[in-house]
Amino acid sequence: MSGPGHRTVNFQWQISSGALFEWLRPVGFALAALLSTWVLVDARRRSHALPVVAVWTLLTLFFPHIVFPLYLAARIIRRRPTAADRDASRDTWRWALPLLYALVIFALGAFYFNLDYNGVDAHLARANRARVAGQNVRTISELRAALAIEENPHTRQLLGVALAESGHWNESLNEFQAATRGGEPDDELSYHTAAALETLGRPAEAKARYQAFLNGGNCRRALPDARCAIAEARVKADTPTVPARDDRHQEKE
């Protein structure tokens, strides 16, 4: 309902396919673990031989969408457990073994998913999704987390670009220089460094980096990078045009 004194609020839930898959993986594992535990309990109750129980249980864990329906079908076809079978299955391990199995499986799953979530590749993947969504703060946070685990000059360059897009030019330049010291081979690094230097009011150094970008492979191809024309204009200009600085984000020098 809208009108005077009323405000319409729209809630929009946005999630990428990659993020959705990242959340569905542990959910799928938990479901497979529960089904596998149930198969262990049921197969033992029906007095299957231990090797048969182990095969059904593990196959259900790794291939639940295939094996669980097959187990249900085999359960229907096979005879019902007799009273002797039920009495034989009522021992101390009837519930202790499935509980122990479930605890071990869930503990291993939690360890794996925690390790995977906090890995370098996971941080970089989340940084890329955040960049596409325009979430610069999240992008910067994930890239810094990746660098805390593993030093990488290309990640330094990506962090520098994200910082530049947020207006943190001093930090951005530091990251570009760190990427250069680390041996990052990407020709675009020279252009990004030049733009940061120019923005910070260091035109002579910026012109040298623009020239390095022009000498790189990106400007020697049949279809050169569109930024080559910008770099060439900066090099030829007596006084390079300094882009407007975002003083809201710029740290005091």
C-alpha cells in the first residue's frame, strides 16, 4: 500500500551461482552423511554381513543420489528381518557404532569445509564475485585475506586496482609497487601505477610508467589496448592531466 505517509520498501535478494554453490555443498554433504548413517543403522538391523553394510554405507555417502534409491529398492525386495535378526542386532554397538560413524564423518566434513572456505582460492573467488557485484569493501577484504595466506604479485595488483577504485590512492600505489617488486609480468601494472602516480601529483614518474606501458605487448598488438591512446597522450603532454582526486577517501600524506 502506498500513499502519503507510506513508503514502499523493496527487498532484493541477490546471490551469484558461485555463492549459491558454495553454500549448497556443505548442505549436500550433511544430507549425504545423514542418509549414510541411516543406511548403516538399517543394514545392521537387517543383519547384513559387515562388508555389505560397509559398502552400502560408504557408497551412500559418496553417491547418495544414485545409491540411496537403489538401497531402498533392495530393501523392499529383500526379506524382512526376522525376530532372530532383530535380537542379534540389539547389542551395544547397534547405536554406538552409527553415532561414532556420524561424529567422525561430520567432524571430517567440518574440518574440510572450514579449510576450503579459508583457502586462498576461496578468498580469490569471493573477491571476484564481490568485484562483479561492485562491492569494493568486500573485494579488498577478501584480497587482503588471500595475501595473508600466500604472497602473490598478481593478487597485489588486483588489490591495488580495488583500492584505486575506492579512492585510496596511496595504498593503491603501495600495492602496485609491491607487485612490481614481486615480478608481476602483466603489462597493465605499468598503466595502473602511472594512473596512481598521476593522481597523487607525481607527473614525471607517471610519464615514465606510461612509457613503460606503451613499450609493453598490449600496445604492440594488431588491436592494441584502448588505454594505449591515453598513455600516449599522457607521454606527449607537457603537463599530464591529473585526474580528480577523491579527497573523501584519500589519506593525508
